[in-house]
Amino acid sequence: MRQTGEEIGYQLITIRKVIDQLELNFSKLAADFVKTDFWEEQGSASPYDWVRFNCHMTSNAAGDRVAVGELASNLPESIQAMDDGKIGFAHLTVMARTANAVGQAFEETKLLKLAHENSPGKFHYKCLHYRHSVSPKKYSDEQAALVHSNFLYMNRGDDGSFVLTGSLDPVGGAVVRNALEPLARYSGKDDHRLRPQRMADALIGLAGHKTKIQMQVTSSIETLLDLTGAPGAETEHCQWPGCERTAPNCDGHHLVYVMHGGSDELENLILLCTRHHRMVHEAGWQLVKTESGEIVTIAPTVTFGLPRGPD
């Protein structure tokens, strides 16, 4: 008989409570382990490194467990709350890190109230505010020092693609995210990319446009002279139908390829964002400009020749 969602949900809660208890027991043992010399006898660089390698954990996860284990005797209310199912082990890791950061100023009862009211993720940020309120100077210095821990690796795979891994301080991360967010928005109703792909494409687009192009407006002479009956000037967005990328994030594209006699006149140029420009040059899409000036896209299933080379 197939289980209902409610039945599965209660099982998840029950299993998580058991896992949380096991995590606490592991943490207490890990705290005892770092006091031994066994890790050194085994040739490890540190007890944390031994736990990380032999227990198949990340460095942060191993450090969190040791921190909880070392402070378990100072967290009686929090441990009881976890036993009662009111908070989880993830809350304890945040609590322990905060206690280590503020020292004697730590107030378990005050923070436990916040833990009850917030998910582990939100509780983390609540504790950052708490740390700032306890010692603004120390907290500010710690945050400023994070800039020195920034790193970015670009490893190339066998197929030539790049895998990026890295970490940015809060301010630097916010700067990068704010730069990418506008470029990572959906470009129209036919944009079915998931957010990770849109963010990746935004990064490529941002890196490829160090210098903002100047072709912002397309206008006729009649319009510039303000003659009656002249058409309105076009504020250039990417001109792929439905796309709204602005001109600074676009490339000039020749409707008729230069090698086929196309000119650099405005009539033969349109702006395309990085994604749509790549679709034309690499994915076989074609663009046609009608007599009325409308841009029509032709999918690669209908082709009129070989894919184009670069402009």
C-alpha cells in the first residue's frame, strides 16, 4: 500500500530526530578525540583533518561537530529543546559558533528564543546581528578580514569546459550577485533556462562586455530633424523578439554577413544579447528583417544554408 504524504512526513521528522541525537553523540566524541594524540600518531596534520578524512566530512562539518561537542555542557537548554523536537542539530552548530565568537557575552536563553522562531539559515543571520550588538568593533574587524579569504578556482575538464569553485566575502559576494541578477532575468516567454544556467550565462555576458557599446538609439534623419510623420526612434534592447536586455549588455550583429556583402550601416545592424547572439552563430538560428523593420526568428529546423561564422 502506498504511503500518504502525511505518513512520509511524520517518518521524516522521526528519522531526523534520531539523526540529530546521533550527531550530538558524534560531536561529544569528536570533542574528546581532539584531546588525544591518536591523530598525530596516524600522521594527520590535525585532529580535524583526521576526522574530515576518515569520517568522510568537509572541514566545516568536522569543525562544527567539535565546536558543539566542546560546548555541549554550556548548552543544556538548547540540547533539551533539540530532544523535545523544537530545534534541530543545525541550530546547535550555529549556537556553538556564536558562543565561541562572543565568549563571556554569550546568552543561551536569549539566542534559544531566536532559534525557536527561525529556521537554521535565518537563525545564522540573527546570530550575526547578535554578535554585532555584543561587540561591534570585533565583528566589523572579522567581516573586514574575510576579504583576504576570497578565492576562485577555474579547473578545466576533459571536454574543455570550466568548473568554477570559490568563496567571496559578504560584501564582494553581494557586489557580484547584484551585477549578475539583472542579466539573469528571464529574457522572454520562451526562455526556459533554470536559474543556475541563467546566472552562468549572465556571468559570461558580464565578462564579455568590459566596454559598453555606444549604439543606444536607432533613429532616422527625419526623426532627428523632428519632421512631421517621422517614425519614433528605437531605444535599443536586445532586438530578439521578447528579449529585454539593454544595449550595454548587447553586441552589434550583422543581418547580412560582411563576407556576403553586408555593410556596417545601421540598416544592417541590430543588437543581440550574448545568449541570442550565440544562438545565431552557434545554434543555427537565423534572423530576417521584414520591410516594416520587424525582426523574425527562424528556428534551426528550417535552414537556408550553413551556420554563420563570427561577425
